[in-house]
Amino acid sequence: MKKIIFIMLLAVASICSGCDKNGGGNAGNSYGFSYQDALTAYDAFNAGLFEQGRGLYARDTGQSGAVAVGWTQAMMFDMTMNAYKLTGDQKYLDLMRKHYEGARDSFTFDWYDYSHWDLYDDMMWWVGSLARAYLLTGDEEYLKVSEEGFKRVWEGKPESMKNDGKGWNELDSKGSFGGDDNPQYGDGMYWDWKFGRIGKMACINYPTIIAAMELYKGTNKPEYLEKAKKVYKWASENLFNPQTGAVADSKHDGNISPAWTMLVYNQATAMGSAAMLYLETGDQKYLDHACAAMDYVVKEKSTANKVIKPEGSVDQSNLTDEMGIYNSILAQYIPILIVDCGQEQYLDFIERSIETGWKNRDSRGLTNKFLEKRLNASAPVSSYTASGVPALMLTFPGLKDRR
């Protein structure tokens, strides 16, 4: 396995052929947040939004009683793992377990139960996170649930389970991958079954690649690597523009043009999956794609002040806007490109985004997706939007040096 060692103290030249360095690259700048700030931000996020009784993150601080929807809980689970990796503090390992048990009790992780799981991507976000939990802890329970989830998404719910009382759909029996009656539609992952398998979305294809790569690392089963490569080939040929780095949201009905709506979370998972495949295979094409996808974020998904632009609702009072979680997804995968692949040119952009968002925290210590705007601390804030800055802080390269 190819490993590229990133050393923060050395100036690492970009090895991305034709890679645009619009992210800056002056890693020597310090924008005003420390190791302790990262822990303060994360602890404030937990104090305001984690419900100890249910073991789940609340949807918002407004005491609405609602919890964050299931797929976004996986991003928050990742945050806890990253806090533990950063600090080695047992309290974060304990929180991770408590959150897992809360999700297990609420969602059951019975992947075949339609009352809990009705979209393929909702499951796959958790499959990847649970594979990472196994890699971190060695706990076989996480691996078992992750592998079962991957199999269920890939293969679907078989007809033999038609009368299990938990729902059954004939389209789902084909699984997310392939199963088309028309072979011209090719490979790639479907997003749904209940709406009639309406499209192959970036939000299922790229997370599937990432989950497969995590499971490959955890099990050494070649089938996961082969599935990752197969899905990536389809996604890169159908949802990706290698010249601009744009990642389309979806493709419908075979060979018609993709839906060129570009969103940060799809850019992030495309970047992360390509970077992971590069590290495993050494194929320069993957690294070029990873850089292009991130270059697009820097050029097209940033404000005039070159920080990450908020997506989704322009009014934070819309507490159901799940797009607030997108920066947390970027946080999970950007270190792979910067650290493991040695692409320092993005440090400045990420650091500036963190510093701006942290500077605009409210009196509760909570941040939001509107990095350049401080919100009224008396107003409810959703866990989706509040997660982005602490998630980025927890994964920022070299943070331990800022103690």
C-alpha cells in the first residue's frame, strides 16, 4: 500500500499535475485558534446539543424535542472519534459509545426495517462511520454492523424477506448497485427505491466508495477495493468534470445530461474517495481528480473573503435545513488530501474559514454555517449548522502543535 508521509515542518511541493493552488498555501500563518479552542468549541457543541438521556444529538437548541435526522448523526459520531484521536481523552471514547448505543436503540441498525431506513445514502453514511469506528477501536461490533449495512445497500432486500413485517419493495430487491433492466444505464448506485429509483446520486456513489475503502482497510477483503474502483469509474465518467472539478448532484434515466448542481458535500466525498484510491493504488488520475474537486470548492464555493460559503437556507431560523451539515463532511475528508496526499495548498483556505467562524461564535460558544456572521445567542441554532466549525477544528492538520 502506498503511503505518503506528510511532514508539517517541510515545504512539500505539490505533486498534483496541473493542480490549482488557489487555496493559498502559506501554512505559516496563524489565524487565531488553538488546540484548546478546538476542544472548547467541541465541548460547547456537546453541551448545547447532545441529549444524554437519549444518547443522540438534538436537532436544535430550542428544546423542540426533535433529534437530528439519522444520517447526520453519523457526521456527529465522526466528530467524537476525531476528538478522541486528537486528545486520547477517555471521555470522548465514552461519548462515542453512548452515541452509538443511542443510535442503535433509536434506529436499531436493522438495515432492512423500512420504518427506520428508506434511502440508500442514509444507511451508507453510517456504514462508513462504523467502519472508521472499528479501525479506531478494534471493536468487532462496529465492523459487523458496517459490513451488514454495506451488503444490504449493495444487494438490496431479498424477496425472501417480503413477509417480515418491516416492508418490502420490488425495486429494492435489486439493491442500490446496478440491477437495471436497460444495460445502457450502466453501473453506479441508485439513491432510492421508494420513489421509483429516480436517479443515481453523488450522495450515494461517493460515500459507497469511501465506505468500501474503509472496510477494505479493516478487512483486507479484495472485493471492497474492487467495488470501490467500479463505482468510482462510473461516478467519474458520469458525475464529474475533471477540467473544472465540478461534481454533479445526480444523473437520471441513463444517458441524459447530469444535474449540474454542485454542493460542498458532494465535492468533499468525491475528493475524499479519489484521495483514498490514490493512496491505495498510486494512480495519479485519482490525485488529479481529488485536487480538482477541492479546487472547485475554493474557487466556486467560497465567499469574497475566501472562506467556505454557507449552503442551503439563508435563514438560520429554518432549523430543519440539513445542508448545514455539509462543512462537517468536508472536515472529515480534507485531511486525507492535505496530510496523507501532501497537498498543503489548501491549508490557508481551511484555516481562514475556521478562524472566521470561530471568531463569530455566540455567547454559548456555538458557531454556525454563516462563518462571517454572528447569530443572536437567544435564537435556536440547529446541530447541523453548529457542527461545521468544530468539525473542521478537530481535523485541522498540526493542531496538536497549537497547545
